[in-house]
Amino acid sequence: MSENQSLKATPLNAVHRQLGARMVDFGGWDMPVQYRGILEEHKAVRTAVGVFDVSHMGEIVVRGPGALDLVNLVATNDAARLKAGQVHYSGLLYEHGGFVDDILVHKVADDEYFLCVNASNQDKDYEHIVAHNRFAATVENAGARYAQIAVQGPMALAVCQKLTRSELSPIRYYWFEDGVFAGVEARMARTGYTGEDGFELYVKPSEAVTVWEAVLEAGAEFGILPCGLGARNTLRLEAKMALYGHEIDATISPLEADLAWMVKLDKGDFIGKEALLKQRAEGLKRKLVGFEMRGRGIGRDGYEVNVNGQPAGWVTSGGPAPTLGKNIGLCYLPVDLAVPGTRIEVVIRGVGVEAETVTTPFYKRAK
């Protein structure tokens, strides 16, 4: 168990400690931030393969004849377009258009949807969905039934294929299959939060250590490394994947967060739709945009951004991009300035340091 008994621990907590991981409090969970080091772990995922414990993530299951109606009421994307075995990215919104959370919706069957939600938001998301359930559907807060292990990188398919008789290569990106993995029942989803190919494996908590050790053994020939939340963050930032509490929160809409593609305004009513239609009609005031530092320094989360010496926005995420050899970040700016090529200054320790907005994602893997 965790040294700090007030923190929640994943089923792999003792394994992380045996591996010498540096542990941190992450949203109330005792999680590994790094093992050998963020740069080495980041490189392993970009060039070969890494494995992450993401068992802190939450799972919510919606079942019953009204399951689709409920999912489509609470989420922005159109779950009616999903086929069984398909996944999509979506948002849970408040009536005012801000985020409750960003989620992955897996269609298990016509009457069953499996939602992967952010760790710190699981209970809030569950309560939000239940509060709007006026359909013939049951909602289960199922996080305690699942551990989640992510195998990510160009060699992830080769590693995972060793451990299952299911044919993994035909599973397309953002699709999943249920089967046997490393001798245990598993949901194998071709999804991830790194910008690389890979699989997210959902298994019983009691089977987590078995699966983790099997993955490390199967990946040894490819130089697999266990990876912590530090590398997960640098990888997702390079791929411009939003992080709740940074790029998105209750004060920010999907349109502002450059996530309009996960909103289907042409489907039926959903929570937050009216607010988004109004925002679109009136025009956005601010928008998320990527930047690269031109001067020396790193634009960290929360730093002020100036344009022509005047406060204009703030950094949501920032840091080194190990793959690119640059210091990068994401920030909110007035919509007319949130275009590539705007000269900005990131205020670092009271001094404005030159930076420039750029096209995103910063990194895109070769298909």
C-alpha cells in the first residue's frame, strides 16, 4: 500500500515502489511520476514502447434500452454513429457550455456503453450522468472493477500480440475488442494519450500485476520501459491532447478549446448545446493555441501571456518537447491573436520572454 494512507493506491502500487519509481500525489492518488527519468521514458514511447499504469482513471457503465438516449443527452459527440466495438472522444458539459469532463465512449452493444473518465472527476461525472437519467438506463460507477494499463509506442502492437490469440492488427485506431490477454479477461482498446499507436488494457484489479509483468517481459526484446505520469504529460503535450484542469475545465467550452470536432451540433438536444450555439453565433472571444519559446526559458502552466506588453492570456500547459528539442506550450489568447505567427511574451519570473504561436499538433507520428 501507499506510504501515505490518505492517498488512493492502484493495484500496482507495490510494483512501482519495487521498481524504484518516484511517487507523487496526483489528484489524490499515489502515482509514479518517473522511474529512470522523464526524457528516457518519453524517448522509449516515441521510438519503441513504454507501459503506463493508468488504473487511477475512472470507468462508468451505462446499460439498458435507454442507454444511447442518456449518453447522447449528457455527451457532445453523437454515440448513435458508433458501431459495436468503436470508441470516440466526447465531452460532458454543464448547461453553460463548460466542461464537466472529457471522456472516451466505448460502444459495447446497442444497450451498453463503457465510459473512461478522468480519475479526479469520476464521482462528479457519475453524479452528473445520474442526475440527468430520465431514461430506461442504469448507470454504474465501475472504477473499482477495473485496472487500466497502457502499452504505447511503435512496438506496442508487437508486444501485445505476443500475449493474446486475438488478432490485434485488424483493430483500427479507436476501436476495441474483448478477449483474453496474458491469460486473463481483458478489454483491449487501440487508444492512448501519447500520440503513438498502442493499446489501453482494462482488466480486473486482481489481475493487474500479472498483466503488467507479462507486458514488461514481452517487451524486453524491444527495450520496453515502465513510464510515469511525467512522460505521459510531455507525450500528450507534443500531441496537443487536452488535460482536464489545464486546457479544459468548467469555465471553458469545447469551441474555445479547439475541440469543436467532438461536438455534433446537428444531433438532438444535449446538455450545453444551447450555450454552444449562442457562443458560435456571437463569436468566440478566446481560443486555445500552441506556441514555441523563442527566448530562453520555459512557459509553465499558469504563466501570464502578453501581446505588445499588455496582458492577453495565460499558459495552460508548457514544458520541453523532448522529441522536437524545443520548449513548447499551449495558451489561451483573444481569438484574433490565436493564429499561427503571433509574437507573444510569456512572463517568466516577472520578465516577458519572446515566443511565437505555431500550428499544432507539435508532433504527429508517421502513419
